[in-house]
Amino acid sequence: MNKKELKICMNCVMDNSDSAIVFDHNGICDHCVDYYKNVKPNWHTDARGRQELETIVKKIKKTSEGRDFDCIMGVSGGTDSSYLLHVIVKDFGLRPLVFHVDGGWNSDIAVHNINVMIDKLGLDLFTEVINWEEMKDFQLTFFKSGLPYLDIPQDHCFVASLYKFANKYKIKFILNGGNISTECVRNPLDWMYYGTDMALIKDLRNRYSTNPMKTYPFSNVLWHKVFLRYVKGIKVIKPLNYFPYIKSDAAKFLQHEYNWKPLAQKHYESRFTKFYEGYWLPKKFGYDTRKVQLSSLILTQQITRGEALEILKKPAISEEDVKHDFEYVANKLGITVKDLEYYLNQPNKSYKDYNNNKNMFLLGSKILWWLGIERSIKR
């Protein structure tokens, strides 16, 4: 995009690299309008929220009496899931089965962070290791497609593995580190598409995949969003939404209490995601996910707009890291650097170029918003 054409929100740092963005007469974007109108009024982190969470915790404990675990919780080694793990154990006395999915790209820091938390809290960790040959083929499928959604192979197996495990062992509560405080602005659909759209996934695999992927944990959204939730009674709880959560304070606390190590940016627990979000998306598509992350922090008053603009003046990862990560990703995927450069330079595509169930997902989001399950109508 030509820099002269760039239009940025006057309140946050989202701009028209989001092709669907809308600005009002004051230059405020629809991400901000949606937050102030639909999210903030219904988000309670005061005594009311605390009471709601305590009620939920009591129900979890009562439902799980006589069992080894109250709930299951996925951890990545990042700030959100690490801090949540501390809170639910130390502040609320829950007994979670800690679940981690190893998709082959864990950073050393992420592994360290998970281990120090588990050791000090005295918890059990279950790690689901994804077949690397299948993961590798699935990721190459997305590179070949020209789509920007290269993290779907990781995100999909993380979600599917957790739900399948909970269902298999009849665990009724899944705790999730997702939160409004750092994620109230959602990635535009062009940037990050629905990771469980099986119509898109099947089309891509038919065109580009060479592996039958017999063990990869695929999951249809209707199975885990509808069947498991409303038929099997498996509920997803996001406790960080019920009390004040300041990410920088949480990171400092974790460092002091657990010898936990901070990551350079949200989602950098995965070496692939660091490369993909820090370099590939901005370089190939002009999408900088930091704008979403920083805008969320602006809206929840954790940083100023000026601070966010200063951060965005610098690239997400250095040129030295880009060169190293480019070679690392190519080697790990079993291709040459020239092959990866070819994928970088091939024509860009979007979900519109393939079969997809976008309308079903949009309808589902509207229904969830109407029922009060989702706070935001933006997607």
C-alpha cells in the first residue's frame, strides 16, 4: 500500500491495511466504536466480575468432586496462559490438568516458562505431540496456496487436540487464557481467517497436500462449538475477563515469582509464529498484527497511542533475525531458501479464491452475539 494513501484511526493504531475498516466523521475506526459500544459496557472486572468468577469456580469444583482434575487448561508459555495458571491454582484453588500441544515449533523460552510454572505449582502436564511429517506437509500446503493464514495448521491442532482430550476423558470445563484486556480488537478476516473452516482446509489439501494426514487432529467447528458445548456440556471459561488484568504487571509478577522469561511479542512462543507474524505477513501482505495487539492495549488503557506509534516505527524483528529465521524455517520444512523465497514472491490470495464456509461462521458469530455469548460483533 502506498504510504500516502494510509489512513490511521485517530484513537488507536488500526489503519486501512485492514481493507474492511470504516472510519466515522471524527476519524475513529469501527474497531474502537465496537469496543466502546458493545464490549466495554458488558465487561465487568470489578466486584461483580469477581463474584461471577467465584460462582463459576464453585460450580467447577462441585461438578468435579471425586475426580483427579477440576478442569483442563492449555498452556503455551506466554503471559496470558502462564498468569492464568497461577491465578486459578493459587487464588481459586482449582486442580487443572495442564495441556500443551507441541506442533514442532516451540521456542526455548516457551518450554522454560511451561516447566517452571508446572514445577513450582506441582501440577501434571500432558503434552500432545503432533506428527511432524503431517504438520510439515500441512504448513507447506498453506505456503503453496498463497494465503496469508499460515498459522492455521498450528492453531487448528491446538484447538482440536484440547477439545478431543476433554471429550475423551469427560472433562467438562476448559479454561482459556483468551481475554478482552489484550484481545478486544480482533484481527481482520483478511489477516487471519477462521482456523476451523473445513471447506477451505479440504480444498487446499486436495490441491496442494501430499500427505494423507491420518493422525492430525482435525475438528469441525460445529463439533466443538455446538455438539460439545450444547450436547456434551463442555464449557469454555475465560477467567481473565472477570478481574483486572494488566499484561505488563502480570509479566513482571511471573518473572519475580517463577523465574519466568518474557517473550518479545504476543504469540512468539512459537518460532514459526514469530517468523510468520513478525516478517512474512508484513512483508508479503502488508499486515502488521502488532497494530491489532497495540490497539487492544490502547483501548484498555495499558499504553498510550503515542507509545504504540513509536513501537510501530521499528520492524517487529531485526534484519539479522529475519535472515536467521528464514533459513531456519526453510530447513525445518525440508525446502531450500529459494523455495521459500518463491512462495514469498508468488501472487497473494485470500479465502475468496478457495472454497470456504465464511457465511456459516459469520452467521454463527451473529447468533452468539445475539445470545450474549460473544461481546463483539466485529469479525
